[in-house]
Amino acid sequence: MNDFNLQKIDKKWQRIWEKNEIYKTPDRIKNKKNFYHLVMFPYPSGNLHIGHWYNFAVADVYARLKRMQGYNVMSPIGFDAFGLPAENAAILHKIHPQKWTYNNIKKMRKQLKSIGAIYDWSREIITCAPNYYKWTQWMFLQFYKKGLAYKKKAPANWCPKCNSILANEQAEGGVCWRCETQVEQREVEQWFFKITKYAEELLKDLDKLDWPEKTKLMQKNWIGKSEGATIKFPIPNSQFSIEVFTTRPDTLFGCTYLVLSPEHPFIENFKLKISNFKSVEKYIQDSKKKTERERISEIKEKTGIELKDVKAINPVNNREIPVFVADYVLSSYGTGAVMAVPCHDQRDFDFARKYNLPMIEVIQSFNEDKKFLQENSLLMSNGSFQKAYEEEGILINSGRFNGMKSQTAKERIVEWLEKRGLAKKSIHYKIRDWLISRQRYWGAPIPMIFCQKCGWQPVPEKDLPVLLPKVKDYLPTKEGKSPLAKIKEFVNTKCPKCGGLAERETDTMDTFICSSWYYLRYADPQNDKKFASKEKIKKWLPVDIYVGGAEHAVMHLLYSRFFVKALRDLGFLNFGEPFLRLKHQGIILGPDGQKMSKSRGNVIDPDQEINKYGADTIRMYLCFMGPYDQGGPWNPKGVLGVYRFLQKIWKLAEDLKFKEKNNHTSITESLINKTIKKVTEDIENFRFNTAISALMILVNEMSKQPSLEIRNLKLLIKLLAPFAPHLSEELWQNYVIHNSKFINSNSIHNQSWPKYNQKLIQEEKITLVIQINGKVRDKIEADKDISEEEAKKLTLGREKVRKWIEGKEIKKVIFVPRKLINIVV
Ligand code: ANZ
Ligand code: ZN
């Protein structure tokens, strides 16, 4: 028998599998259902890090289970290859972005292969390849023709360091998502995709998806639906009025002034009437320097200025009220104007106090028997108010609506005003259209041509792709234009309509467009007539399971959903959601429990780890670390533990005498069936860690036996196969097949997954009650002899539980064996 050398086994089987194309996925296999298993394709940084491994290697365990369960599993991989770093490398190291990218891809392909995953490399796609971005451009054209792509001048987030404009999602928190530089605002002509058209559907369809609740909630908040009313405030002695959007029409009687955004057109229209217009203008200029973030920041003091000699009329009581301009009101939300209710909105309260504006209390908090709650009283003994009461309640100081609950009053007040044409119900969404122009080189050129005579013209489809030309200088121009603007041969072209001289668009597309449809291309990656054929799309899509990082919650995952809905409405797809089930991996920390970083010196390099322990050990350790969606610190002892476990299996196979039939075995049928059930269900539910625990128990029992039946060895190897594909192939070939020549059908990875017999499992389960601070929050089925340690691990992995303990410190765990576990936070 050979030495235990996992690295050698890795290489051997990777070579044989590749030669035999055992993971090549046909579009159909007779009597098998297709299953589309997808991981988020990597950016070709040139280095596969441990986070990639955590995503890809662990997801592959699931893919392999599905394969052994009899599905025709497609698990493709490719490269999200356009983007800034290639350009930065070009500037820094004077290497062409294309060369840099393809060099990195070559290196990463090799690293990816070392995982031992079931990737079908014949389906590989590279988004910066002309045969791919041709279709990205084609999609832009379809969107354009449907009115889903348009150009407009817009204040945009400008990163002074990257010299580029960023989407809102890429400037969250007011900083550039790549370099964390503070972003500024700039007005530029830009292309947009009309994602807002799908706001309601994107929101509604979240209910259909088997996705982590947290991710769905993030999308929901990002879409930000608000139901309320638009209310007109007439301007005395004119036919004009100012419209506001409010979610609280029940507070209308408490509105004592209006606030406009600095960009509101009313200001320009009424400038002759505004006696302090000069100062107002100055205020507006100053506000342009601030980012949206700064403007709405809770911490910063609200500033504003009154429009002197202009008044508006509160339509519920006909009182004349002053009008202000303040930059905390955004022009891009609602109507760009707000009715201020100081007693019931804290922002308005702070503002009113600062500028000494009147306050009227109109909502009071009452308990269930309509008794006024003194402790919530706003009024202080000196007659002034202490803070805003923002909850709903019962109306006071509101004329005939007094005594009504907020809920009812909202409806009634709007109905009442509606009769006079002064209000209507309305809905607003926070989500904005997707800004897709980039003033960068390394992206797909936007296929549009501008003609002085004919305006914007789409590039005819037959002329696609618009190839990205070679340039010498990758920096955007000082005016913020793409470096492509410096290439005359690229810019100058003919108008597709009149044939006259015209100019090409020089902006490139946001790389998030490339990744919004790549999963469609995997179904038919070589097609040069279509982005993918209808039949092939039908065979594979939608994606059955998608595994990747939670950081993509509102960008990639929302854009992809929008793409599918738009393509469906264009008649190219017959489904409305791209990813039916979604799983996120957690984050791996360094051995010191800190975020991995080069400067801390706590980075784990997967290449080094597999050189030491082999791919199977690393795959299995990643599975074993803890609940998959939580991640945790890398523990070298843990890795060693897993390595020894695999060694134990190796020895077990080598030392034990296997018999066709064995009368002395004391491995119970119950344990066998229990293990199959547990491993199956745990992998299905991404509880890889507990699946491995079950395998460990089984291996322990087997090691105690003087001899075992061959069927039990076969079973063990099968259960091990998804986790440790290389070692299990080696054992399978040596102890089960006994054949020197490898043929595909004999591979362990073409065997079927074992089934269990429920009847043979002795019921040893109990229901463990989970309490948080003494309150019952969840229940789990568990082994009757589950240890405190195990129970705690299981409990903390529950989504329901995490909701209650997130961000809190666990003070104590009380465990009553076979009954309950109580977590005190
Ligand atoms: C009066 C009022 C009274 C409001 C009250 C709230 C509480 P959401 O829920 O986020 O949609 N608002 C409307 N347009 C705005 C804009 N362009 N910039 C800043 N604020 C704006 O918020 C809706 C509320 O935000 C609206 O309801 C409005 O203030 C404010 F006791 O109207 B409210
Ligand atoms: Zn023309």
C-alpha cells in the first residue's frame, strides 16, 4: 500500500478526470433531471484567496450531492473580467489591461482546478471577450429600443481618486466602494437603465424566493416603498401650488411651514417675488458642494433659509405658512418638497427650534382604552415641547378629525382634500434608475452614435460588437470623459441613419451589466447567433441554487433580477426570477480572529494550505469550521484535525479486513441509516459542519470493529465523496473496483447516493426548546443525548435565533439535557 499522500492523490485524479471529461455536462441525459448549480464567478485578480475557496469548494459539496442523487448537474465557472483593477495595473505596471486580465485568468484557472470541483470547463465564459460583450451590447440595444435605457444629465457620484463616476450602490456611505475616498457630486450626461419601472415587481416577487431573509430585507429597504399622499399647498394670489409627498397626512393640522429642496423649480419661477433671493441663491450654491449623504446625515445640524415674502396655504385650515429651502430635502425623492410637522418629525422639530417656528401638537399617544399616556407627553412645564412624538396615535387640534386614530385619519383627511382636488394617494420608491455609464477604458463600449442631425442612434445589430480599441493612455480625461474619447479612429464614425459624420459614445458600461446576465450565457456559451438559444435556456434556467457573498445583496442580485424581468418582457425569457434559491457564505477571519489583511500578516493562502494538506483536507475543513453562513477564524489545529480524520479513514480502509458478510459486526443498522439521513439532510440545508460530525461518529464506530462488511465501506466512501472527492476516488478504485484501468462509469462520482430506511432508525430524537432570555423562540429536533456544546452550536446557527441575538453579547447559556437551552443576552 502507498503512503498517505493527499497531494499526490489530488493531482492524479484531477488529471484523470480532466482527461476523461467526467464533469462535462451535456444539455440532456436520458432519465435525469437538469440541475443548475451556480457560484458567483470571480474577478480575475490573479489570485484565488481563501474566501473564494470558501464559496467554491463548499458549494461544490452540494453540487456533488445533487449529482450523486441522480441529477444532471451543471456547475459552470467563468470570469467577471472587465473592471477597474486591470486598468489600474495598466497605469501602474504599464501592462495592457487585456494582457493583465488574461494572464490572471490563466493563473486562476489552475488554482480553480486545484479545488477539485465538478466545473464543466467547456462552458467557461470571460466577460471581456468580444464574443461575450457583443451580447452585453446587444442587450443594451434591446433595452434602449424599449425605452429602458436613456441618457440624462444628473448629479453623479464622482470619485476623485479613481477619476470616475460611481453608481449609488458603489458609493454607499458617501465613499468609493473600491478605494474608500470621499465622493463628490458632479453634473454629467449619463446613461441610465430604468430599473425603477420594475420597483413594485422587484419588491413583490421577493416573496417567491428561497433566499436568506436578511438579503430579502436589504433589497426591500433598498427599493424603499412608501405609501402616503401628495398634498397641494396653494400659493396665495397665484394659480401655483407646491406639492408635497407625505406618509403622514394625519399630521396635516400640525404643519407650520414647507421645506423645498435647493433644486426645486419653484424657487427659480418665483425669484422675482423672493425678496432675499441673493442669499437664497448663495445657500443653493453651497448645498451643491455636499454629497447626498452629508445632506441627509442625522448627525449634522440641519441648515436652511426662508424664502422671504412667499407664503403657502395649509389646505386643511387655510393658514398662511412660511416656505423654506433646506438641503436635507432631496430633489430626487417624492416631490422634492416636504410639509414640516415639528411636533411629530424630529428633523422638523430641530429645524423649527433653530429657526423659532411655531409648533402644534396634533397626535397624542394613548393606550388601548384610549387613555392618554402621560410619560409620552411632549409638553414641558414651561410650555415648550421637548422632542417630536413620531409614532401614530389619536388626533388632537385637528378640527373635525379630533379623536380619530392616525390610521383612519390618514384616509379621511386625504378623501376630504381629494374632493377639492388638493390631495391624492401616492406611492414613492427610494430606488433610483441605475446609472450605467463609466468614464473608463476597461469595459464594454456603449453601442450608441451621436449625429448632430439625427441625435442619438443605436449601432445597427449587424455591426456588433463595437470593439474596444487599443489605447496608450488609460486615464480618463480631465473633463471626466473616458480615455476612448482621445482615440479619433474610434470616436469618428458615420451616422447609421443619414450616413453623415457622427461620433461614438465613449463611455463604457458598468461591469455589473456583464454580470447581470452571465448565468444565461452558461446555458449556451458558444452561440454566435443569440445570447443563448431558447431551447437551451429552457433546459437550464432559472438557476436552481446560487451560492456567493452577501455583499452582493443590493447590487448584483438586484440587477440580475431586473435583467431577467426586462428580458422576459422583451420576449426572450419565459420566467421572471433568475435565482430560485440563494445561499451566502460567511467570512473567514485570520487565525487571530481579525479580518485577513496583508498588513496584519494573518492571510491564509489556499495554495500553501493544499500543498501541506491536500485539497480534500481544505475542502473538508472549510465545511467543518462552523455554520456556513457565519464563517469564523481559521484554526490551524482544526485543519490538522480534519487531516487526521482523513488519515484515519485511509488507515481504516487499509487495515481492516473487509468481508462480503460479517456476523460479528456491531455497527448497528440504526447508526448506518441515521448517518445517511443526517449527512443527506445536512448537506441539503447547507449544514456541512454537522454532516461531518455525523461522519466522524460513524468512522469512530467502524474503527473499533475487528472487521467490516464491504457494503459498509462502500457506504462510507460514498458519504465522503462530496467532501473529499480525490481521496474517495482513490479508495473506491482501490477497494471496490479493483481495476487498473479507469472508466467513467466506475468513478465514485458517477455512483448513486445512498438511501436510508427510516424504519431502521431507532427514534432517538427529542424536541429541544430554544429560549432567548427565557422566552421560547424556536424548537429543534435533536439527538436525545445531544451535548451542551452541540446544542449551542445548533441553536446559534438558527436564523430565527440569530434575529434575537445579533449584535448582542451572550452572557450565559443554560442547558437542561433533553429539554431546553436558554441563551441569555
Ligand atoms: C410630513 C410628516 C410628518 C412626515 C411626520 C413624516 C412624519 P419615507 O417613509 O422615508 O418615505 N419627505 C418627503 N419627501 C422628502 C424629500 N424629498 N426629502 C426628504 N424628506 C422627504 O419618508 C417620507 C417622509 O419623508 C414624508 O412624510 C416627508 O415627511 C419626508 F410627522 O411628511 B413626512
Ligand atoms: Zn444622422
